[in-house]
Amino acid sequence: MPKRILQGVVTSDANAQTVTVSVERRFKHPLLQKTVRKSKKYRAHDEKDAFKVGDVVRIQECAPKSKTKRWEVIA
């Protein structure tokens, strides 16, 4: 099964080798037909501490790296 890849914006880089990425998705409400924006935060592994707040990054599923990290930054 292929690994999921998501794109989002780095919202925090305070921890070592970890970034918090906010991923936004848009969809139409099934009844009201209004476009709805929902966002979710993911904690991702950043091996070299290369990314800073505001950077647009892509994250990929991986094996658990810690209690909360299940994603890694790929670009």
C-alpha cells in the first residue's frame, strides 16, 4: 500500500528534529453545498532541522518515530 503524502505549512519548529505542520483540506458540505475549510496538525520528523515557520512542506507517512510522530518531511 502506498504511503500518503500531504502538503502543509510549518507552524512550529520549537522542538529538536520535529516540526508541526498544518494541513488544510477543502470540500463541499453534503447538504449546504458550501465550501468548507478544515485543518489538522501533524507532527513530522525533520532530521536536519532545515525547515522554519512559514515554509510549505510535503510530509509522508512513516513508521512511528516517537509517541506523537508518524510522519516525516520529504521536501
